[in-house]
Amino acid sequence: ETGVTQTPRHLVMGMTNKKSLKCEQHLGHNAMYWYKQSAKKPLELMFVYSLEERVENNSVPSRFSPECPNSSHLFLHLHTLQPEDSALYLCASSRLDGQGDGYTFGSGTRLTVV
Amino acid sequence: AQSVTQLGSHVSVSEGALVLLRCNYSSSVPPYLFWYVQYPNQGLQLLLKYTSAATLVKGINGFEAEFKKSETSFHLTKPSAHMSDAAEYFCAVSEGNSGYSTLTFGKGTMLLVSP
């Protein structure tokens, strides 16, 4: 049990579909992150939420739309994806004043776009 | 700006042999440093972290790492490899930014353990 739960674990979607990834943590953290992990590429930071406010958006295409309704939940809404968007999407959380703590990661959602 | 370099995308060792995974960092401020491990189709699990309390840091599963400021290094070691250590290992550096921390990861090193 990692403390950060991601659902679904696996998702196959067509290029015209709309789907959402969900991340939930009950660690009392108030910063949450989305990372993309593609084969043979470094981990890419996509979005950062601090106290439910988006504070970083690293040039992510608009077909990815994050949402953070409260400090425990983070969503990534997907629409009109491309095959190159197939990857492992990782959610993480941390304390705002926990610079030395690192992140707690979820197990990820393996996304395949067909 | 912070960055992390992991030397070697793959490291192969025999079971029982010493494990050495290399990590060099650059940071404009005293850094926090981390090693994470990732098993197939799993998230990243924290192995150990350096937060300036001690330069030799012990982590889970028998791993340890030594912070060397003069070499800007934070190499990960384990005296005797087990088959279960086969996984991908990531080094990361953290700098604070307006209250939240941004982790910058290296490209990862895949550890292969043979019988």
C-alpha cells in the first residue's frame, strides 16, 4: 500500500475517446503532481498542484486537462489523444514544506492509445 | 537550475556481487537528493534520501549512498546483490520553489542481476 492510489491501472482508449485518470491520497499532503513515463525517455513532469492551485504546466498539450477538486484528489482528463501519448502516467504527492521528504508515488496508469 | 546525470543506462552484476549505481548532480543551492526504485509496471518507491544530516545514508533493502559535495555525487551501493534487486533505479534532486518541491530525475539505470 503506497498511500497514493491511481485508477484505473490499465486503460486502452481510441483516439476519439474521452477518459479520465484518477489519483487519491490520504497522507495529508497538499501538493500533487502528474508525471509521464515513456519508454526510453526520462520522467516528464506534466503538472504541479499546490493547495489545489495549478502552479506548473510544463508545455503539455491541451488534450491533457488536469483537475484538482481538493487536496486529496487529482484527475487527468484525456481527449483526442495520439498514439505517442501511450505511456505510464504517474501521480505523486508531497508536503508543501517537505522539501526533504521527496514524493510518494502511486502505481501508475498504463495508457495505450489505439 | 538543477540536473541529474546517471552514468550507464544498464548495469549488470552477478548475484552476490557489489552493486554500484552512479549519480552526479548539479544544483545552485544545497540539494536534497533521493534514490528511487521502480519495478515493472509499478510506481517509484523511495529507497533513501540525503537531507544534510549525514553524508552516508542507509536505506531499505540493504542499499546505502554517500553524498560527496566535492564530487557532486550521490552514488548508490549495496554490498551483495540479490535477484530481487533487479529493477530500474532513479536518482533525483530537489530544490524548493515557493513552498512546494520540484524533483528532477535522472534518466534511470536498469540493474540486471544474473544467477
